[in-house]
Amino acid sequence: MSAVSTDLDAYLSTHDARIQRELFDLLRIPSVSARSEHDADTARAAEWVAQSLRDAGLEASVHPTGGHPVVVGEWRGAGAGAPTVLVYGHYDVQPAEPLELWTSPAFEPTIRDGKLFARGSVDDKGQLFLHVKALEAHLKARGRLPVNVIVLAEGEEEVGSEHLAGFIEANAARLQADAVVISDSAMFAPGLPSILSSLRGLAYFQIDVQGPAQDLHSGSYGGAVVNPAMALARILATMHDADGRIAIPGFYDAVHAWDARVLEQMRGLPFDEEHFRAEAGSPALGGEKGYTVLERLWTRPTCEVNGLLSGYTGEGAKTVLPAKAMAKVSCRLVPDQDPAAIEALMKAHVARVAPKGVTVTVTHLHGGRPWRAELAGPLFDAARRALAAAFGREPVITGEGGSIPVVGDFQRILGAPVLLVGFGLPGENAHAPDEWMSVENFTKGMRAIAALWDELGTSTGRTK
Amino acid sequence: MSAVSTDLDAYLSTHDARIQRELFDLLRIPSVSARSEHDADTARAAEWVAQSLRDAGLEASVHPTGGHPVVVGEWRGAGAGAPTVLVYGHYDVQPAEPLELWTSPAFEPTIRDGKLFARGSVDDKGQLFLHVKALEAHLKARGRLPVNVIVLAEGEEEVGSEHLAGFIEANAARLQADAVVISDSAMFAPGLPSILSSLRGLAYFQIDVQGPAQDLHSGSYGGAVVNPAMALARILATMHDADGRIAIPGFYDAVHAWDARVLEQMRGLPFDEEHFRAEAGSPALGGEKGYTVLERLWTRPTCEVNGLLSGYTGEGAKTVLPAKAMAKVSCRLVPDQDPAAIEALMKAHVARVAPKGVTVTVTHLHGGRPWRAELAGPLFDAARRALAAAFGREPVITGEGGSIPVVGDFQRILGAPVLLVGFGLPGENAHAPDEWMSVENFTKGMRAIAALWDELGTSTGRTK
């Protein structure tokens, strides 16, 4: 088993305290891309990341888009004979609400029990930043990198990466790479480095049900005016059958059988359903009949309610017949489901089941395609060696229930293989209060990525 | 047809501008009983009402309860041979939210097109105040009233009148009356004075569904952790069948056939379903199959969603699997449904249909019994004559879909017949933005009530 080079390891150890201070500074910026009132913060985070790339020794620029800016960092000193890698990450974060459920403030990084708590700690600022520091280690300790590097950091990942594909297309020549490396996922368990074999896609909707023109007295109108909140509940209840299977006609048409070897590997993973249940804090697990928990999470699509709002939700009782009701509903997709096709199916289904007496609108807020990795080749082999060097054991192949919509875009536009190697951990609360990242994983992650560049640079020929 | 006495009519005309100024002052107090942050306002409204009773010539006192205070005004100068009437009203109001939908501010009374807009204008401050001014007219114009009067004004009507029954019971001797008169309802149409034959009761619940211990990433957990918002939707969808009939087992057991003569009168009322639909601003009317709109509103029970809240409800998309979901659900009841019995049925039903993987709690926030009037006797006859005198036409007998929980308490504790004679109008937005009361109805309502005391005082013997 190879080891992380001593000079890189020493550099990162020497600068450990400064690196942590810098990371804290980045985490303090509330770059919530979904909230327009945070636009200035999101812009500030982009500038901060660009400056950190420059400090590491790259050239960096901030590119406006129709939404939040894209940051590009470049170092091309390895020469035309060396491979070029593109590192992707995002500097935007999920909203921090509900704020009262955070043990320490969402934007005031705090370490407790080896965990760094902050919104964005693991998703994805911490993981983006460990890449920046791995590059810095090479460039400061040795004055050079064994590969040419492009860093692409976006600010719209949490709201659907609306402008990223267009940016990549418009800059495809400049962004041409032999491999794409992304750290925006989790390891299967502590101490168990992991390479991802798949991602679920996403189709995210808002369903608006409009009943009467305004809120009405539920005594004076109730029973004769259709209640939009009850109508919404009845619409949502049609989306699954009694077995937890999605009942939207045509929904599974593009779902293909999973690779038997990957399924077999999954069954070999040390997964404790009771531990997973306890960590989620759920009274009991559930889901589609006939599948294990990992199969439900990684290989099966979902239809979830992400939010509900209607009428009176405050203290006490208000006898109102609400004018409207809203649900945020999202489907996780698996290969080869297409967000646009799911949008059409969802709209047709809701139109079919919507009761008379209300007006129902389905808006597709954003979507991303599911993705499946190629688990072979120089990039995959280099990653296995680098992870083994940093973590002291061979990585496992896992799946991922979440979505990184741009992965498919990279593969499609740049034609380069994508490596998903993340350093989060189960229970990290990525989209919830008390998000955290393991300090140990941050430390070893920097070293694994630093080693990856060595492995890739010395691999025979270009990776593609 | 009798007329309103000239002296009372002249007094009210002379003081019209002052009366309106005073009413505006009362409406400016945001006495929202459901919101603890308005407790001081609610207490201020109680003192204001007590002072207005004193100014009118009654003795008045404010009585603390476990919640908001009860105001009692008394004038007993008519002597033991004259009947004693108890006037009930409430000085608390519904919450004004959503504030942005008010054309003029909720607590800044404004007259437009003959309508007085303000929260509480018709429910019930305006109607309570017209009683105070009718009493004032007698006491100032003549120095006396033809009946003994007790005014009872509470501050918890909009939150279930929790402490009123106890107050009436504890003060039953002092509150003993031959008749109870309440103006907290609407006329059937402009110019059509109305006496109510029935009220629906209420059983108001909050359903809380707890899933995971905290909000989770819908990608990392979705499909294997039961979604509490989807579970809530499925629970709510079990509450009606496809015909709009409530599907909670046993729900209709105590519902009795309606009096055929009252049903026949209802069918004769000038009711325009299309006008009702347009006024509600609803795309189409709906409800239980086999009933007319008025029957649905007045004679049939309901099960409504009054509010929904779960997960992320802000701008954009957040891929969260919510920790919990909440619905406010209320049932309007008809004779002889009992709120406590409905509570037991609702809890049993929800427990039966709740899916595994979530914890569901049903809390009964408050209830009130339905009520049916006796449409005969001296009180009823006096009211018919007084309304005819003030409005120039015979009143109609109507039903009411709303609830006034204390009506049953008055009948039960004091043993006195209750007269419900209200001066609201359809479309008055009693629990919604832009609540209003007809200025004409306020003016004629004062005169009708002033005439009622004359009619009752001259009726042979006591009314009971």
C-alpha cells in the first residue's frame, strides 16, 4: 500500500491551525443561494474562494452568470504531457432554518467531539476547501503539481445549478479535462474510504392549490366550498400505493435493473439498519416493499413531500377555510429516469386526480439526471491507491441517494470520466440543523486528494 | 307593523357621529385572543367595553378568569315585575393574518362603499357595540329601560370560550335572566332581517406527525425513512369518501333528521348558488353529495383542514425530509353531535390509519355543541316585531354554519331561551382579510335592538 508523500503531509501538518482558521472564515459567510436576501453573502463567498485559490498559487477569476457566480481557478504548469483534472465543488449552502434547532449558530463554526459544526461544513465548503489546500500543499511544498488543474466552484448547487451547464458549454474548450473529481458525498462509515458508483437524480416540484379567492370562515362556507388543503392532501395521497410504490402512471418506465455485481457488493457492506434508524431518529423505517434499506436509498426512486403550507399555522385555533395550499414535492430518480419526462408524468397525474372546485398548478422548480459511474480505468485505480494511502485501507464502492445534478453535465459536455470521492459521514445533517464534518476526515481528505495528484501524475499516460 | 319609537330613533341620529368615533376606537384595539403577545390589548378592550357600559348608564365590572376577562354590565331599574334580559357578545377578534391581503390595515377602521372595514367590525365588536348604544339610547333619552338588563361580554369566543361556562355557572344567580339575546351572526341578505334557527357546533383538533428526530437530507434518507408530511397527507385523505361524506367510523351516529318545516323554509329562501360561489371566489362549489348548498352549510357536519405546516415553505427548493408535519383540522357539528364523542372518534380513526414509522398525536384544542332554537314564544314574537319595525319587513328564519359555543351553555345553565339575531351580511369576511360590517345594518341594528326592549317590556308578563 502506498503512502502520502512525506513533504505534502508535513506541509499540511505545519499549517494545520491556519488552514482551520481559514475554513472557519469561509463557513462564517452565509451564502444561502436559495434566499435572495443572501445574494451579497453568496457573492462574497465566491470572491473568498477565488482569493483562496490565488493564495494557494493558482490563477483565479469570478464569472457572473444569470444567477450566482462561478469561480474558476487554474494551474497549467504540468505541461501538455501531463493529464488535466477538473475539480468541482460548490460554495453555496442550504438555508439554515429552523435556526432554533442548532446547538451552536449555523454560521459560527464550532468543534465538539471531533466534529466541525456549521452550515456548509460538509456540504460542500469543507470538501471544496480541502481540495484547495491539497493543491496549496503541492504548490507551496514543491512549487508545482504533477497534473494540470482546473477548479470550478459554483454557487447554485443547492438550487439546481441552473447556470452551470450553460457555463461549462460556453467554456468547454477552456474546461477540457481528462478527469473530473468531486468531493460532495459521504464515506460509508468512519475509517472506510468510499468511491461512489451512482447518484440519484432529482425532479423538484411545487404544487399550488387555489381554492376560494381568499381565506373564508370555515363555519359560514365549510361544507360547500372545496377546501384546498384537504384537496392537496388527497392529491398527495394518490402518489403512493399501499406498498410504498409510486403510483404515478409511467413513473417506473425508464427504471432499469441494477448491475448484479454492484448489488452484491452493496449487500456485503457493513450496514446496520437499526443503527441507521436510530441515527435518523425515526420510530421505524419504511419505504417500498421488497427492497433493503440500502437498495431503497441508492437504487430506487422516491416521491417525497419537502414542505407543506396552508391556512393558519400559529398558536391556538383559527377556524379558517384557507384560500390556498402549497406543497413542495420532489422525486429522487435512478438511471435512466429523465427529469423532463417525470415532470410531464407528474403534471398529467396531478391534473387527473385534482378535484373540481380548486385550481391546481404544478411548477417544476429544478431537476437533475441520475448518474452511474464507470468503475474501471486509470482515474478509478489512482483514486483507490490514494484513498488507501491516506486512510490506511482499501476503499469500498457505495451508492448515494442524493443528487449532484452537474455530474451528468460534466460527463456529457466534457466527455471526461467523473470520480466521486467524498469525506462526509452518515448522520452529518447535510441539509438539516447541526450539519457537521469530521475533523479527521477533513485532515485525511486533504492528504488523500494530495496523494491522488501524485498517483494520477505518475500513472502511465493520460487517464482517458 | 310597529315602528321604532321616535325618541330612540332621534337620539341615535343625533349622536351618530360620536357613536361611530367610539366604535372606531374599539376596533383599533387589536384584541386577538389567540395570540399571547396581544394579551395586554385584549385586557385593554375589556376595560374599554366596561367604560362604554358605564358611559351608557349601566354599572359595569371586569372579572378576571383563567384566560381573558369577562365584562359584566347591569341595569336593574325596571323592577322585579319586568323581564330581565341578558345580552351576550365578545370583544376578542380573530388573528388578522395574512396582513398583506387587507386593503386597509386590519386595526385602522375605514369606510368604503357603505362598508366599515376592520378586524372585529362584524365579529363581534360592531354587533356588541350596537347593543351598548341601544341601551344608551333608552337610558339617555328616557332615563330608564323597559326591561332589566345584564350585558355579558367575553374575550375568548375566538379561542373556544374556555372560561365562560365556568363563569356563568359560578355566577348563575346573578346572571339569571328570562331571555338571552345575541348578535353575532349575519342576515340572510341585505335588507332581510333574520332570526337564526340553528348553529353548528365545533370540534377543533391539531394533528402532529413526528417522523425522524430532525429534518434530514431527502437524498440521503428519502425512500427508507417514513416522510411525516406524506403520512399526514395520507391520514387527512382518509377523512372523506369519494362522495364528500366523512369517512370517520361512527361520525354520523348522532346526526338526526332535520325538522321538515325548517327544511321547507330554507328551500324558499332567495339563495343564488352562483352568486354564493362568485362571492367565495371559488372555481366551483363542492361538498357532500345529495344536499343543496344551504343544507350543506346549515344542516350537515364537516371535516376541514384549517392549516398545514411541514418542512421547507420558503422561496425556492430545499431537499429536506421534514422531521414533522402539522395539520389543524376542525369538524363543524350538527344536533345532536357531541364534541367529546367526536374527539374520541377522531382519535380512534387517526390511530387506526396512521402509518408505521411516524408518531401521530391528536390534540383537541376546543369544542362547542351544536344548537337548535325554539321558534315560538314571547321572545321570538318580540324579536319579529322589533326587526320588522327597524328594517321595514318581516324577518326570515335561517340557519347558520358557524358556531357560538356558549349558546348551548346559556340554555343549559340559565334555563333561558336564546334569541340569535345578527346584523352581518354574506361575504363579510368574518375570519378573513377585509372583514367588514354594513354601516346601514349597524344603524338599523341599533334601532332594532332598541325596539326589542320596548317590545319585550310591553309584552304581557315575563317572557319565559
